[in-house]
Amino acid sequence: MVGEIRDRQTAEIAVQAALTGHLVLTTLHTNDTLGAVARLVEMGVEPYLLSSALIGVMAQRLVRRICPACKTGYLVPPGAALAYGWKGEGNLKLQKGRGCPSCYDSGYKGRLGIYELLEVGSDLQRMIVANASKDALAQHVAGKGHRDLYADGMERAFGGDTTPEEIARVVHSL
């Protein structure tokens, strides 16, 4: 375990440990998984070393959960459903909290996690070695079905756990 990576020296120690066969778990403050790759390169880690050391990156955020005491359903207009990324059949029904004494009239009570996982395979390793831009990496992983924080959050909204507005507040404010 390595604490938070805040500087080049700590990043290089973590990479060297990973290159010698150790599983290294650490934290790095970035907005998403691809931001971690870019941040480590910006810190001075050589891309060829990073590509060999990195096997995966996870990003996580907490979002507010809809209050179960005042949760109510509503139908979303088709245009808005498409904007949310809805690909299901029929009309999209979402949930929201009306506000009640249990949630202090906020409509939310508690939190839940949304996650993004980036698995670094050989194709991504080659792109990291070539010092590909974050946009190029994003385009590549999107083509492979990568699910980002927004997609995971919207899945939770479609399931009635949180709202699209909450996902937009947390993810798009990054």
C-alpha cells in the first residue's frame, strides 16, 4: 500500500514496486480513470514504465440517495429520456424525493457510490507508451464498451436510487 500519490518521487516508488511484482494500491486525486494516467505522466513517470506497471484504475464518487420515505415516480418525456442515455423500451420512469420531515425536505437521505473501472490491456498499454492524449484514450476505451462515472450513475438513476440531476451535479462538476 502506498498512501496518496502527490509527487513524482512517490509515483516513481509506486511504479517501481509494481514493476517488481508487487500489487500496489494507492490513491490519486483525479476526475476519472483516464485522468489518473494523464496525471502520472504529468508527474514525470515515463509512459513505458507506467504502461508496464498499471493493470487497472478505479474512480468513485458518492451521490445522494433518494429518500425512501418520500420517493415518488414520474414519467420522463421521450426527448429528455434520450438525452439521459435511455436505451430501454417504452417510456422512462424515474424517481425523485418530494421532501419530507425524514429527509429535512431535501428529497435525499443517505449516499451511494458510483464507479468507473479501467482495465489496462495490451492495446491501452501501447497507447500509453505512445503518449496518446487523454482524448485519444477516451475514444479508444469508449469503443471497447468502457462505462464511465456518468453511465454508472445514470444506471443507478434508471434503477430509482438517485436522480439524473444528482448525477449531473456530481459528475459534470468535475
